[in-house]
Amino acid sequence: MSVEDGAPKRRPLEHRAFVYGGMDHFLAVTEPFLRSGLEAGEAVVAVARRANLSALHDLFGDGAGIEWVDAAGFYRHPVRTLRDYQALVNDFAPRPVCALAEPVWTGWDERQTLEWIRYESLINEVFKESGARALCPYDSETLPPRIVDEARRTHPMVVTDGPPLASDAYVAPAAFGANCDRHRRFTRPDDAEYFAVDDADLHALRSFVAERALLHGLAQRPAQNLVTAVNEVAANAVQHGLPPVGMWIWRDGPELLCEIGDNGLWRPAPDALTGFIPPRSALQRGFGLWTVRLLVDLVELRAGWDGTFVRLHIR
Amino acid sequence: MRWASENLHEAYAERIRTDLDGQAMETPWFAKRPVKDIRPGDHSWLAYSGPEERDSVIGPFVREGLDTNEKVVYVTDAPAELLPGLGARHRVDVEALGRTGQLRIISRRDACLDRRGGFAPGKMLETIGREVDAAFGQGFRAARFTTDYSRLISAPGRSDLAEMLGCEDGVGNAVSPSTMAMAICQIDRRACPPDELAALRDTHEVLVEVNPEFDDGILKISRTFEPNGLRVEGELDAARHQVFAEQLAQVCLARRRVHLDFTDLGFIDLGGLNLLAQQATVLPADEALVLDHLPPDVENVIEMVGWHRLPGLERGRERAFTETEGIA
């Protein structure tokens, strides 16, 4: 630890994928990993699927000083999970965190799977100076090959049998995110309803969205979250964009989609990280968009020659 | 979803059921109104926390009467220039108004005390009846009556509660059917025990409160006095940030802890949360803005982003039922 500049220098993030096959292999690597964290005096957290978690718990027992977390409850919404990991890191600071972090890859559709892959990539950005160590297990026997391939692109180091190796497929988060975004479609069905936003008073817009949300069958809480998110994006368009400002709303299967558009150019243009990095406080730039990402399931930005469009998905 | 635009109208004629002691008593019903909406027939109740709150209600009550050709009857032993709405800064010619009969300041001895200085309810009722009748003859369109019961009820050898209740019933019977008379009965909240205060309150049909500082039908902002702060009702969004920021800055000037009562806040946008955090940064160190009675939807957004991202904001009292409405 350096004391020259008055503050301890934090080591960079260690973010490794661990591609394993079978329980024995899983334990052979994760057990020493957690033990090394305990020995180094780090805050040790194990987030894993239930079977893996209980196998590890049997080895260590209670009172080992490890925080055990069921992955099923922890990985529900990528932006919220990033927030929760960050809260964990901050709560333990200045102790660095040593985390076993096994995401959940079942139960998601293609779109959601992509967001979880992006999440793995974002870890590299959000925690780059946290001093944390994270080992992310990928079960090669049950996961689709694509998921395991992507892990090599989202983790700078990969562990299989021997010592960790640098992944030559690794892509830095901004470039990775841009690639995720490249395949988006911004089509809108012809029957999408349009609501023009004429002035700064968004009361009528909120009532309209609330009504459509309940009509779609959203529960009260997600409906209110959508209202808050739409209001924020629209307020931003009214303040910083150019008229006409308006919102399209339509249903796509279980999803309700709202897209707020204005005629302005968003400059400097948003990049693939915009709104993903948790701000330190509400007073920091980017608080609004980050909160919008928390409130709904998915946010897609398009800053094009024809205007700025923010699409919100919720179900 | 709770849309406060619907609630706002209720705020003017909100009917609150009160069951103070839980007995199967005759349940009183109240309407709650800002002082500007007090009208003939209202026998209303003001249990104030201190002079600031009292003056904020009684001042406008008195001035509005004087400004609109209504008679104002104030039963008090205090000198006129110390009364709410009549002090020097209001530029009221008390003597001239007294000559025309528009302003009647009547001592308690003349209005409601017997020869030995005891409270005489019957005399009070006679006084009210006489003054209202005279107002009609003098061509005033209405008569506003107010007095402060604090000393009657807390003084040594005070009148007993039953007598006070009887008097209040009498006043109610005189005022309620009237098309001319309206009354505000003032009392210092600390002047008697809570159960007596509640019993007195229950003889009134209207709870009077301070006029809102702002009200556009979507957002309503009112001062609160105990605790010191603002009550914010309805929806706070970008179109209303500026007026809210001004009111908030104003109430933060007094060097007292500021509470925001969010009981009936239906919506706050993220800019509104930002604004609260900004105001908190200019408070003295260790001071906080206290958010009382957070509705679940508002609390959900705050918890979504985390309280630590809103430095200087503090969770205050939990939401509660309104049993103590009008007395605490």
C-alpha cells in the first residue's frame, strides 16, 4: 500500500472467467479462491447457483466469514445487480472484496441474455479501480456454447485447468457494448399510439402512461416505475432537445414499450456505456438516465441524424 | 395508482373520520379548509403550535374580512396592534374601523366573563348573537368571529371542560345555520391535555389551516409549523421545480431543522429528488432535510437509487393514520 500521495493506491480489478465441467472441477478452483480471500483479509462473498453454493458451504461451514448469496435472488436485473455489487464494495471499503460471482443464464430470452452478457463486460468498467477480485464460474457442461464464448470476450483472464491465462478474445467494455448495440432494430409498429408533448407540464403524459400501463396489465409498482422513467426522459427531451417532442407507446407480447423522441441531436453522442455507470450521487451528471435504467427492464438510446430516441421496455 | 390530482380536490373538503378513544361514540366528521375558504356557517377549529402558526391563519382571516366589507369580531384582552392581521405593518386604521363598526375588539370581561371573572358561556353566545345581528343592520355582508380559548382553559380556577363543551356546542348551533356568521376558535395545543383538546375539537365541523403558499391544482405547497417545514401534496415535476425550490429555500432560511411532509405526494420526478439534494448541500453541516410520511411509490424510487446517493436527506416519521388531526 502506497502512502506517498496520502491515499492508499487501489490495485486494479481482477475479473476472471472460470470455465468448468462438473462439481469436482468447480470446487477444486473455487475453494482455494475463497480461501485466498480469507487469508488476505478480504471481504469474501460467494454468489452462486444453489447446488454450487451448498457444496461450497459444506466445505467451509458457518462462521468461516464468507457471505453466502443465492444467485437466483441476486441476478434479476443487470443494472440493479451492478448497483448492488457496487454497494457491497462500498460497504466493505477499504477492505477489498473477493467475490465468487456465478450469474444465472436460464430463464432469459435472447434480448435479456444479451444484457447479462453486457453486464459481465460492464463489470470491467464499473469496478476497474475497486481493488476487487471476481471469479465468475461458467458451467461448460450445461451452458450453451455461445455463453461460454462470450465469457472469453467479457473477462480479461480465463481459468480452466491450469493457471489463469489472458483471454485473447477479450474486448474492452465500450467496444463490447457498441457491438451489442449494433444489432438493434428500431422499427415501430404502425399501430403505436403517439402522444405529443407540447410543453413542460408532463402531468397529462403521466396520466396517459399510467392508464396504458394498467391496461397492459402491469402491476402497480412497475407501472409507477414506468411513469417515473417516461417522465424523466420526456423532461430531458423538453429541456435539452428540440420540438416536436412526443412519445410512442405499443405492446409487444408481454412487453410494453415507450419511445420518447425529439428532433434534437444528442451531442456529444451517447456511447455504449452511457447511463450504465452508477453515479456517486444524485448531484452527479448522468443520475437521471442511470435511474431510468434501474426503473425499467431495458433502455435503448438512439442519437441519430433525425433526432434523439429513447426506448423503454417493461413487462 | 394514486394520482394526486384527484386527491387535491379532496384536500379542500377532506372528510376525516376520527375515533380517538375507540368507543362507539357518535363519530364526528370534519371538513378541512385553508383559511381563505372559510365561509359563513363554518364553526372552525384552530389548535396552533405557536404564534407563527396562529398568526398565519388568523391574520388572513382578519384581513380578508376587513378587505371585503365583512365585520370582524375579535374577543381578546390583547391590544389591537398586537393582534394578527392588525399590527403596524398591515397599515390598518384600527380606530377608523372601530368607528364604522367593521372591527369590534371586545374584552373578555365584556364578552364572556361574569362579574367574578368566571367564564359565562351564555354571555358569549349573547355576544355573538348581538354582534351578528348588528352586522346585518350595519350592512356588512358577513361577520367573522374569533377568540382564543387557551387562557380560559388553562388559567387557575378555569372553567370545567363540560362548560366549555357546552359553550362550543352553543357557538356551533349559532354559527352553523347562519348565512352570515363564521367563527374560528383558537387554542394553544399545549393549553390542555390531549383528550380534552380532542373533545373540544370534536365540537367543530371544520378544521381550519394555513393558506397554501402555492396551489395550481397539480401541486400544493403549504407551510407547516410543528415540525417546521412544508407539506407537499400532488405532483412535483419539472414545470414546478422553480416554485418548489423557492419555497424550500425560504423555509430553510430559518435556522431550524426542516421537515417535508410528503403524506399526499403522489409523484416526484428525479429532478425533484436532485433539487432536494441540492438544497441539502447548502444546509449547515450535520443538518438534514427530513422527509416525513413517505408514500410507498416515492420511497420506492429513493430506495431504488439508494439513500446514500441523496446526501443530506433523511427518512423521517413513518406514515400514520390521522387520529390526531387538528390537535397535533
